[in-house]
Amino acid sequence: MEEAELLKRITVNPEIFSGKPIIRGRRLAVEHVLGMLAAGDTQETILEGYPWLEAEDIQACLAYAHRMVAHERIEPLVVESGA
């Protein structure tokens, strides 16, 4: 599935989680899915825990996270020592 199609699965509703990105309008935040993956949960475990969830939804969360950090830039903090 193309990234653009995957990202259509990520929605925002100000009434749900104060407008955080969610999956297909449901009460499951992208942040929560990413947290489960980061904690070591497998895709299979996540899908078992949320029967309505589809593998493409998890892919969409990863695509969304990639899109968010792709343009992120961190400027190094310059610390000068008094020599």
C-alpha cells in the first residue's frame, strides 16, 4: 500500500484525545501503537489486543512517525569552555 493511502488511516478529531492523531477515527492513538512497538510488542500481539485493528493501521502509524521525524532538525548546543 502506498504511503499516501496508509496515511489516510490516520485521522484527527478534537473530541478524541484532544486532537492527537488516531487510527481511523477510533479511540486508539498513534502514540499508543508506537509505544507498544517501542516496548517490544509484536504486530501480532497488537492485532490480538485490538481485533478491529488491521496490519495496515500499524504500517500507517510507522509511516506517520517517519513523516514526522523526516524533517526534524536538531541544532547542537555549543558549549564554550573558558580557556
